[in-house]
Amino acid sequence: MKALRITAEKFLELLNKKRSDPNFTSKIHELVTYDDVPEPELINDNWVKIKVKLGGICGTDIHILEIKQSTYQLNFISTPAVPGHEIVGTITEVGANVKNLSVGDRVLIDEVLSCEVRGLELCDACKEGDFILCYNVDKGDISPGFMMGFCKDTGGGWGEYVIAHKNQVLKISDSISFEDALISEPLAGSIHGVLKKIPKENEKVIIVGCGVMGLCSILALKAFSNCKIIAIDTRQSQIDLATKMGADEVFLASKSTFIRKIARKLGVRTVSPPLQDPLLVGGGADIIFDCVGIPSSLTTSLRLVKPKGTLILIGQPANLELDWTPLFVKEITVIASNTFGTEIINGEKKRTLQIALALISSGQVKVSDFITHKFSLEKYKEALEVASNKSEHDSLKVVFEFE
């Protein structure tokens, strides 16, 4: 089959070049190779094979390709791996122990490779449904990898076929398209963050960054709370989408004046420290969802959150140089939200991905605006360029599409 592949050795080679030469910049496609590779085979009778229909490109993928990702998790991956963890497709082969799935089923994959997938007794994290925190992502029936796209045995969404354990696979109803089903994955990530601290009706919430995760966070907030939402982004097209998704107020973060405008909206004053953007004094947002995870977004988030407010990290930060003084001075609570697992809804435990898929299937959440570009795998260089330069190409979610 055709697939893109990545190796840890190549990543470290490019990382060393970048660290030794401040002017070195790798091409966005330099880390991956386009190859003919063997189709992944079922690990045992509890697994199924899926022909990929759509494989998404997410922000974390781009950070890896730009050699901006931390090496923190390198011990928990195996390569050569086919990247891509946002995956929908059709089942083509079913193991003998799989009873509730059939060849031809349209499915969405929960990408996390936790204890049950690995054929292991559940660790303490997995018992709680915190599968992304699994203790055993380097053990069991498959090679190391905390999720698909980072394990050499399973394949990933940037290849024609993948395999998945039966408990990773969710059926897609006939009423929902593959395109909409794919957005269940980032929506689940935002739901996981929102449910960590559901805003009260009178609380002020700010979304910093209106890319895929920011827009999904607006949808999740609308589904689970009645709070007032302010959204911020540097692109007008994203601000327009934020309004469409339900944000009550939007601000274009093109100049530092937007901070003063938000302060006036919140009824608080600002001061301007030397050589820094303004900061709010005596108030601010109760909860900030930072959906980018880069120094500029986090700097803005720390300025806008009120004393003893909460900063929820939806966008994944890595190696950052950042002034954390406001965090200390304002006694801000930081909550990290990593992928998803299970949630408690009305006293019932449900997988986050099931919640997201149900919201989309029911029509309560509309996601048809998310996928802006589709590419065949052979056009991967163009696809990665469009995904990594969203302002230039006015892109949101870019996907690989397979026949």
C-alpha cells in the first residue's frame, strides 16, 4: 500500500541540525517519505482491518513536521510509523473474536493505544477511563506507541490501511458523512477540556485561537453550558467562523489594542508594563481556553484571565520561552487537557468520542464547515504546505482522501 512514513532517527537528525544552526529550517515535508509499504496485519483475533477513507492532518502533526515538538514522548513511540490519528474508513477484515463489527461497516477510530488494546490487565489510569494516561504504552501485544500514528504496527491515517483493536472502533451511522464523523476526533478533545470545568452561566469565558480546536471548544461550550463566549483569533475568516459557531463576541488579535477592547467589554482597566502588551487589572475572564499552545497565545491568555481564574490548555505546548509571572502573581489555576478518554454525563460514564459522535449525528452540533481541503496522498507536499500555512491558503482542516 502507499503511505507516508516517519522515523525517530530522521526527527532527531533534523532536530540536531536545528539546534546547531539557528538559521536552519526544514521543509514541511522533509521528515516524511512516500513509500510502498506492507499492509498492516491483524495482531490477533480481537482486531479488525480498515481501509482509510479520510486521514486528518492536525496541529500536533504539523508541530512534529516543523521539528517543534518535544522529545519527551520519544520513548513511547516506535518507527518507522505511518502518521495520522484522525481516521475514518470501512472495515475490510474482522478477527474471529469480533462480534459487533462486520466487513463493510463505516467506522471512526479511537486512536489511543491503552492497556485493553495491548492485551494487558488494566492499569490504574485505564481503570478510571483515562486511557491517554495509560502506564503501559510500551508493553503488550504491539510495539510502543501512545496512539495510532506513533506505533509502527497499527498504521496511521496517512496510509491506505490501518488495523485497530475491536474496542477502538465506533460505527458511523448512515445519517452522518465520513467528513463530519472525522471532526468527532477534535470535537472530543475539546469536550474533554470543557468538561474538566464547565463554566457557570454568569462566568466569562474566552477562547484564544479559533482554529479547529478553538472552534470545537466553542461548540462544546454551547453544548454543555450557557456561558458567554468571547473568541479571539488573528484571522478574520476564523473570527467569522467563531461567530457562526456561536461565540457571543469576537475580537481580531491583529494589534495589542484588542486587549484594551476586551478589558472595556469586561469592565476592567488595563496597564502597560514597559516593553510589553497591556494587561488587565482587577478582573478578567473566569476561564480561558488556550487552543493554540504557543508563546503568543499563552502570553495573551495569562493577561486576560482574572486573579484566581482558570487557564485550560487545549492546544499542546512544547518547548516554550514564556514569561510566567502573571501565573504566579494572579494565582492562576492551570488545567491541562490531553486528547480524551471517558466522561461522566448525568451520572453515566461514556467515552468522549461517543459523546462527540452523538452530538454530530443528532444535529445538535454542526461541523460541515471544518474540512476545507482534500488531497490524494501522492500530493502530500501540497497538502502539508496548505495545512501548515493556513493564513496564506485560508485552510482549516486539511485531510488526505483515499478512494
